[in-house]
Amino acid sequence: MVEAISRRDFMQKGSIVVAGTALMPRRAAASDRVRLGIIGTANRGGQLIAALSPHPDAEIVAFCDVHGQALKEWKESFPNAEFYGDYRRILERPDIDAVVIATPDHWHALQTIAACDAGKDVYIEKPLSLKVVEGRRMVEAARRNNRVVQTGLHRRSSTLFRELSEQLQGGLIGKISSAYCFRISNMAPTGIGHMEPSSPPEDLDWDMWIGPQQMRPFQENIAPYKFRWWKDYSSQLGNWGVHYFDLIRWLIGETAPVSVVAMGGRYAVEDDRTIPDTMQSVFELPSGCLLTFSHYEASGNFPLARPGEIEIRGTQGTLYASEKGYEVVPERGGQFMDRAPRMEPVQKKSEDGDLTVAHMRNFLDCIKTRNRPCCDVEDGHLSTTFAHLANISLDTRLRLDWDAAAERITNHEQANQLLQYEYRPPWTLA
């Protein structure tokens, strides 16, 4: 993953040459360049700018952010670019081919749909959406406008995982019955803290930051980054869980859960958050497999028996995998059986480079070929839906049965109301 990066880091590392309106190692022919606008320039936005820098055909010509400080970071490095506080100014420009969106989650749907309707291709950072209905509308917008929409789930650009997916679906570890993934971080006892409402910074357009959500007073532990712990704007299932939901369902060939149950709460962290500090989500998959996601923010000790981001258990062996590589530990016999190993151990290190850079390369290539990207908006929607359903289960304290074709909860009709939310005027979901 590209590390957090600022304009100052760019210049000190010397990895980019300032050339006209873009930072590139060398210039591509004008006819081959993709002209890009960046919507959301802080934190992950800065990382995505860094991921564009190795590609000589990527030309960043416009930046947008509702926080003036976030724009100021880039003005010296991109002296010929235009800078805006309203993303619609970028979408109005006919000379811009595509946009990279790295705004808070509650803005993703509106900005992606508007970009597609304006004829722009889109790189949209994960999670794709804040609610299930938004995600489906984003897919529809991409299709009706014939747009390339790449979801920022960069593990899809891994050669290692692509090969592993074929092996697992070919029976490498036998019948798979369980998959496990997690997010760990010890934020106890104070977390994001307790803060009183206050006036927003003078250079922050708070009304525009809130956008389609209901207006509330500014707090320093919401914006610019700590929105991740407020369910009106994000969640840790969307922030981290979706990476692993996408990876696991790709590796084992699944599409959607048939049922979901989640439990959790604020047990150990005393702060203003509106999401749990501890949560367990369990998804039943159609093939006969349980996928479990553990969200621990009051305990940071590593939960697996081997190094890895995910664990997948089969009848022949157990897989531990991360971006760095994977290991398969053979099963040894079993109850009422001898102790002979059921398969040979397997280990492989990744030879992939920076996956965010590779993911951006795939996006740029697909803009030119008009092929679907490796993490198309439909895949982003399906994977993000796992996070949304777990959050609904938590909020309702219900086990939910899911009809993936209809995208409806079938056993608790009222829970379907949480598949979307009411936008604040004048914002509407197309």
C-alpha cells in the first residue's frame, strides 16, 4: 500500500519530476495522456496521487477539496493545475477524462454518479458506498454511460492472489468451510476523545463536507479524518473489512452471503464514536462456508496462528495469506483417522510491487481500451454490501437472510429501510 504522503514528502523523496501541470517521471505524448481531476486530496487522496506518479501518461490538471489546507498542500507542486472547492467545477470541464475520488464515504455515490453522467471515468476509493441502494445506483450509472469505474480495492491487482484464486477454486486445500479476517487496533481508553461542538476552521466548507447527510455542528473528532468512527459517514467494516470481504470472495469464488449476523458494542473505549470498539460479524455463504470478520479496537494482539491478513480453512489444509505471500499448513489426519498429513505444505512469497500503483495502472489502461477494470464497480458493490449488511444486523440486533438477486432482506421487512437513507436537500440520489 502507498504510504501516507504529502506534497513535502513528494519533493523530498525526489521520485517525481515537476513537468507542466503534472508530476511525472517523463512525459507521454499528448494524445496518449489521460487528464485527471482529483476529488479529495488529503490522506488517501495524497496516497492515490503518489500512485499516479510512476505513470507517464497520467496528467493531473485539477484538484478539489472542501478544506483549503488540503488544497494548499499541492499548489506548489502543480503550479499550472486548477484548484476548486466544489467537485462540480471539475465535472464541468470537457478537457478532463477521468476523476479520482477519495472523499468521505457518504459522498462516494453522489460524486461517482455525477462523474459518470458527465462522461468521466472514475477511480473511486473504497468503500464504494455508504448504503446498499447507493452502490446499485452507482453500477447503473456506470453501465448507462459506458464508463470505466475502478473500485479502490487494490488487492485485485495482485498476480499472487490471482494465481491463488485459481488454485483454491481448483481444490488446493479441499472443501472450504471457514474463512476469517480481522481489524485490530488498541484505542483504549480514550480513542477519538470527547469533544464539544465548535466552529469549523475558516477554510473548511462544513456545509459541503456534510453534503447529503443531516446537518450537525462541527467537531474536531469528526473531520477531516476521524469520520471513520461515525456511522453517518463511515465504519470500520467499510474502511477495513471490505478489503478482506473482497479478497476472500474473489479467492474462493463467492458473490454474496445468504445470511448475516453481527454483535458488538462500545465495551472498552470511552469516546464520542458511534460505531463499536468490538464487533463480530458472521456471513453464511452459498457454498457452505462461514466468513467471520473480527473488529477489535480495544485489543491489538495478533489473532492468527501464522502471519497473514486472512485465514481460509479447508479439509486438506489451512491457508494464511497477505500481500507479502502465503502459507498452507497441511491438515494431519483427523478424529478417528491416522495422523498422516493430507497434503504437502506450500509457501510462496509475493513478487508483486506496490499494488496501489498497479491498480492505478489497470485503471489507466482500461480508460484507453474500454475494458472492464480488475475491480469493476459491480465487484466493489458486491463486496461493500457485506459491510452494509453486517452494520444493519448490528443496528437491528437481527440475523438477516439476504436475497442477492433482489438485493432485499427477506426475513425482516423493516430492516430493508436501512438499505438507504434520506438525503438532505438539495442533494438527491439519481
